[in-house]
Amino acid sequence: MLSKPYLIDSNDLSSDDLEIIFTKAKYFKENFDGSPFNDLKNVTTAFAFFEPSTRTKLSFELAAKRLSGTTISYDFQSSSQLKGETLVDTIRTMEAMQVDLFVVRHSTNGTPEMLQKNTSGSIINAGDGTKDHPTQGLLDAFTLIEKYGDLSGLKVTIVGGITNSRVAQANIKILRKLNVEVFLCGPKQLLPTDKIWEGKIFNNIDDAIEKSDVIMLLRLQKERMDEGKMPSMSEYIKFFGLSSDNIDNKNISIMHPGPVNYGVELDWEINKNPNCLIQTQVQNGVFIRMAVLSTLAEKYK
Ligand code: CP
């Protein structure tokens, strides 16, 4: 059991919760041989994505299948929300169909929290606005633990538009719980102010590479940027884009949550670097989501 019967905010995760999830994810990764486990037998999970997703949606769906769960997928474009049904009514309607776990992505901050107040099921936040994306933070931390073991003192720089990135918020919360030194790098307009962030900040990627063990690049979110909140694309690439030239022969891990804007945050060539962890992150996403679903499902068995 986790300390809360849902997963909405990365700050809700205690050290014990992290240990439970990482241990389970490791178990699933080491023991999955193609045959499903039974952790979600008699448990129903709904995937309610009100915003596009490839990795999170598919990996949650696969995770539930690999645990023998019953699943339904809500499709906004063909739903009665287009006829005026409210979000709460959508969730309550699925609850009446005996759905237990709700995996929710929404563009508005706080939506998972609001829905949790209106259901006796368990909400799992699959990304809300710019606020949080707990399972992304968990899979990133798990990927680093696999590579480095104890993360105490590891230096991780998150590069990009920090203030409008839910991935950054989740990672800052979870990595700090694991005693990682988290640094930031990005355009001034997209960094937290001194009052909010007391840690180190780099103004360009070369300085960040010099002082870090891991560079975690964020997708440049054109869809969330207000007018004037971003340098020009060419400036962004010059100061914050990563190419093989920046890395040279340095022993530094490279992460990106995806989807990647190749040629902006990083060059395609970086995928050939043995320290590029992007595919491992995607792979681990399935096992972390299996661990989260399995743990939260205990309440319903
Ligand atoms: N990292 C991530 O959340 O990717 P998707 O938007 O494809 O789910």
C-alpha cells in the first residue's frame, strides 16, 4: 500500500512509497517473460486522456494488460463531453460502471485533485497542465537508480522551460527526496525566480555539462508559451540545444521524457551515444506504471 490511495502529486510520495514502487518495478522488469501477472485481476482501469499522449497512455495500457487487468479507454472526441457532459459526471459515469482506477491526463492544473474529491475510486495523475507528472518523475528516477545505484550527491541538470514543465516539477520533487543535487538551465523567462529557487542555475548548456553527471532535456513546449515568453528558436538552440559537439567524449548521461523536437533540444545523432537513456526511460515507463497500478489496486482486491 502507498501512504495515499491515489497518485496525484509527486510530493505525496514518501520515502517508503518510493521504495515500494522501485522494488516492484525492478521485480517486474527482471521477471516479465511475456506472460501476464495477476495483480489487476478483477480490477478495472479507465484511461481518460483529455490531452495528447503517446508514451504515457500506451505504457499505462500495456502495464494494465501485463497485469491481467480489465481496461476501458475514454475517447474525448467521441464522448458526451461534446454534448455538455461535465468532467466530474464523466468520471462518476465510469465509476457507476465499477471502474476502480482512473488514469487521467488533463491540460488544466489540479484536475486530478478535483476529480479525486468526486470519486471513491483512485485517480492516477498522468500529467496535469504545468503542475505534475508523477509517473514520469518515478520512471526517470528509476532509470537513474538502475545506472548509478544510490543517487545521493548525483548532479542532475534539468534543461529547458522549467516553469511550464510538469516533467521538471515532478523530477525536482522526486529527485530531491532521493538526495540528488538538482540544477536548472534555461531561458531566464522560463526559470523560477530567486525567491522560489535557491539552487544553482546555468545560463547555457556547456556550463551545465561541465558540472553535471546527468543532463535532463525538456521538450520545448511551444503550445504552452505565452507571447514573448521565449527567446527565438535559433537562440534557444544556440544556448540550450545539445549536439554531439557539446558532449565530446564526456561521460554524461542524457535524458529526455519525449516527445523530442529533434534539431531543437537535441540532435538525432545523440541517440547513438551509449550514455543516452531515452529508450531506457520509455522501457522503464511500462514497469514503473505496472508497479503503480499494482500497488494502488491492492485496495480493490
Ligand atoms: N513524456 C510524456 O509524457 O510523453 P507523452 O506526452 O507522449 O505521454
